[in-house]
Amino acid sequence: MKVDFHIHTIHSPDSLNTLWLLNKICVKKGITPVISDHNRIRYAQEYKRRFGNAIVAEEIETAEGEVICLFANERIRAGLSIEETIDRIREQGALVYVPHPFDRMRSSAIKRLDFKPDIIEVFNARVIRKEYNRQALDFAEQNGYLKAAGSDAHLPFEIGKSYAEMEEFSSIKEFMKNLKAARLVTNYQCPLVHPVTKSLYFVRKRFSAKNE
């Protein structure tokens, strides 16, 4: 199976991926999406109910950077400390996944090195400077962390750009075992995706403000 570890839907304020379109592309490309909207899980849960083949996740903005709750069952609110966020992830039996850990253009909880994540995103397709992904890979290998790759897709054509090719699993324990032997397929996105999604974010924010 091909698992794209980092995909957003229109439930994130800077994404255009509808559930129907995401499913259509994932079926065509043979992708199992990890749907990790910003501080939300409702669309990920709805996608899984409707289409089945997905992993529910949440990209959480903690007080100290972003972390992803993988195999999420309950939403965790933004703004908590990294300790409390991780405690809440563990309490629901989910995994701690650190996205784009060394990308200086985005926040990451990895700046705190006194906690133990389950998985490090060693390749994020939206990283502009390749050295940031190399740092993530070196960090994961030096510390013995499981490694994953994701497209960080906000736009339809980004879906499945990068992923982990691994054996199918029936439990989180088996998932982690199979991920250890996964083959990571890595391709970079066009840097122009950043101004597009940033513009989308501000347009939506302005539109929302006008309709409050």
C-alpha cells in the first residue's frame, strides 16, 4: 500500500481538496491518505465513513510548534503546551508524528528535544530548501525514530506526490512494524504552491470576517 502521510482537505483554511476529489485522486493513484487538517478532524472522520480507506489525523498547533496526532479519535484543541498535547494524543491511543521538523519557514514541535515522538516526517514535499529534509532524515536515523514521507497536499495535483510504500496493516502495532520496512518515495512540490495557498488563506479569512 502507498500511504501519503500528510494531506489537507477544504476543512483546512488553505486547502482546495474536497472529499470527493481527494477520493477520486487517491483511488486513481492507489493512495491511502493520512488526512491531517489544521486543528480539526471532522472532515477526516467523514472521509473515512464515506470511503473507508484513510487514516484520521490532526495537525495541531501547540504553544511550541506543530505536531500531528496520527490515528486520531478525538480532536485536540490548539494552543496547549507540547506536554499536554502529547499526553492527550497518548490517552486516545494515537501516535505522535512530527511534520516538517527542521523547516525554518514553518513551526514544528521538534525544537523541543525533550519528548519522544513515534514518527518523524523525514521528507515533506513542500519544503523549499532540501537541507531541511536532510536534517530531518539525519535526526531520525541518529535517534532511531520511524521515518515517513508526505506530500503536505493542499491542492489536488499535490496529492500522492510523496508517500511511504509499505505492507498493509490491521492494527497500530502492525502499522509501526510495517512502516519500519517501508520504502519512501520522495518528490518535491513546485515552490509556487506556497503563495497560492497563502493567498487562499487570506481570501477565506477576509470573506469569513465580512460574513460574521
